[in-house]
Amino acid sequence: MSSGNDCQPQTLTKPTFDEREAAELVDRVFGLKVSWIRSLPSYDDQNFHVRVSAEGADEYVLKITNSEDSQEPDLIEVQTQAMMFLSAEGFPSATPYLTKDGNIMSLESGGTGLGSKKFMVRLLTYLPGTPVAKITTNAQILYEIGRLAASVDKVLSEKFQHPSVKSLHRGQFIWNLANVPLLDQYIYALGQNKYRAVVEQVIEQFKGKVIPKLSSFRACINHGDLNDHNILVDSCSASLENPQYRVSGILDFSDMSYGYYVFEVAIAIMYMMIESPDPLSVGGHVLAGFESILPLTAEERGALFLLVSGRFAQSLVIAAHTALLYPENKEYLTITAKTGWKHLMTMFEVGQEAVEKKWFETAQVYTHHAPA
């Protein structure tokens, strides 16, 4: 769900390839004949699900990166190599199909009415499964998502190496959770509606209570966007009353950056709240899973409420801003807003102390009885 590296979402150009042009791209760049293609929803890139008449794995996602992020090949290279690394480590991550020249990506021009714009193109293996957004989550899968969030960041931070890994230091990247204060320049997009005051409150509290503590948090590489559309699951039980799930896919590494372990758990909690009928109960299960791999420090736990609130603010403000620029994509851009505003308001009405008490007491139960 990225929006560029220089905190200027308005400068990107979303690709506008139609299905015929996309199929021609697959043939020309990757040497594969497309037998079936359809567009997939996306935030500011363009994705197509394609089937090809080839041996072996025959389903892929054609990913065409927006014009701004396409100007950072080192960053895309690192993100793609991280996906390959995670796959090799046993995580359900996509891997790229090489171009005819043997590369993992190619810079291409095209799309309707875009002149000389160039876009980075990759063909990634298609991962099976159902997005978390489309299931009724339960404690078991929330715990597993917490474990996943911690495990991905831990293995990337401890073992992943690449000559361009420093490109993940994205100081002004609007989606990095440390950059909640940058929302000041986009808050105009909310107009003067009733929610603006709570967002302003989040930003000010974040500046005063989180930013000064960043140096005490443990640094790592963040996936940065483990949302309910970027995690795929499969059912691993036949019980309709008590379904059990396993994670079958991790999508979209375009928000990867250096950050802090506590950022990842806060982001996961926020997005798992979106579809939940009991959103305030979600955090404890995700936190328990995360802490089974990486227990948080007292300072990190103390910032969790404002970090979750900060991610709500980022998602809601940036979506409102981007929807003004791309009204034709408004429905997808504002998916989070449908319930997000309500959940953020509820968090502030209930208050930090009570929300944290619920989260921490739920997580504490797992220390005595962890799931099998």
C-alpha cells in the first residue's frame, strides 16, 4: 500500500494497462503466452492474475509498479530478494519468474495515455488461499498472524543480506509508522468532518509520547503492511463450528522499510481489527502470538495503543487524500474507512488504559495455555 518514498503521494502515476496490453507484456518480457487474465484490485500499482500455457506452475501475478516507486530499482530489487529469501526459509512468499534476459524485473513503458512514463514489471508466482478479510477471524488465526509478524521481521533482521539493503532506510516514507507526524500535510483531505479532531489528537500525542521513545525500541526490518488483504489463509480443519486456519500466503512487500519490531505488531493488530465484530478483543490474541516469538519490552508495550491509533490515522488520512486524486479507485482506496473510523473512535472513547488492560490480560492467558 505504498505511496512513494518522498512523502508525496500525489507525484506517482498509477499504471493503466488494459488486459490486452498486460498479456502482450507477459509475452514480450517473460516469453509466456497468456491463456487467461484478469485485473486484481490494488492501491497504487497495477496487478493482474494470469494463467499461461506452460509446464509446471501456470498461475502468476503480473505486478506493474507505479511510476514513482519504479524510479527506485534498488529498493524493488531488495524487496523482491527478500520475498525469495523468505520463500527459501519456508515462508509462503511469492517468487519471481525471470525475464527472457534472466532478470527478476524489467523497466517498461506503456499503458493508456501515459506518454513516456516507465514502470517496473515483475511476474510473481500466484499464491493460493483466501484473504483474511474474507473469513471470520478467531483467536487461533489471530494468534498465528501475530507469530507470523514476529517471525518474518526476526528472520529478515537476523539473516537477510543484500548489497542494497540500506535502501530500506526510507526516512520520509509516508507509510513508515515513525512518520505519523507527516500526516499534518494531508489532513486537509478529511475536510472539517467530525473525525478530524481525533486524528489531530492522535498526531499530537504521537509527537509527544512516541517519537521521543523511538530510540528505546528494538530496530528491525518491517514488512510494514500485514493487512487483512495481504495475508492469505487456508482452512486446515473440517470443523464448521471451530475452524482452524493456516497462513498460505504473504503478499505485497512494497512497504518494507527499516523500523521497529513493535511497529509490526501494531500494524497487524490495527488491520485485524477492521473486519472484527469485537475489534477491541483482537489485540490481545495478535500480541500473544507475536510475543511467543518476540516478547515486547515495557517501553514497547507502553507505546502500543498510540502505535495502533497512529496506523489507523495513516490509513484513513492517506486513503482520503489518494481518493481525491484517483476518484475512480475510491472504493478500493477507502476499504479500511468503512469500519476504521468507528474503531478508532471507539478506542479513544474507551481510553488507553482500558484498551491496554484488555489486550494485556488476554495475552497473559496464553502464557499459561498456549494454543497447540
